[in-house]
Amino acid sequence: MIETERLLLREYTPDDFASLYESLSDAETMAHYPTPFDEARTRRWMWIQHRLAGRAAFCILPCGAGSGLTVSVSAFQSG
């Protein structure tokens, strides 16, 4: 977890599902994907992010926000 004066960067938790699903199921947000995610695909995406070696998914939240996805970032380890 990384925290600045204004932002919190942390790994996803199961508690983030509702906020993530809200974003990933939105047609406008997912305009560059073949189709928005349904609940099952969102859960699978979250599971994959936590299981793949060398990869972690993070959410960025305004400080003081208990939940509510702002940005999703996936980090890859090269080499």
C-alpha cells in the first residue's frame, strides 16, 4: 500500500467487487473492449489478478474514501 496526502494505492480486496463491477459493466467505460463485463467475468478478472505470478492489480482511491474505485492499474514484472 502506498499513501500520499491525496491518494491511496492498494491491491484489490474482495470488498472492491461492487465498485469494480460498476465500472467494468458500464458500456461507456468499456467502449474499447468487445463487451462490458458481467458479474462472473468481473469475479474471474479479480481472481486472475491475484493469482498470476509477477502481476498485481491496484486501485487508486482518494484518501479518506472507504471504497469506490477511481482507477485500476495492473503492474507487470518484466524479465
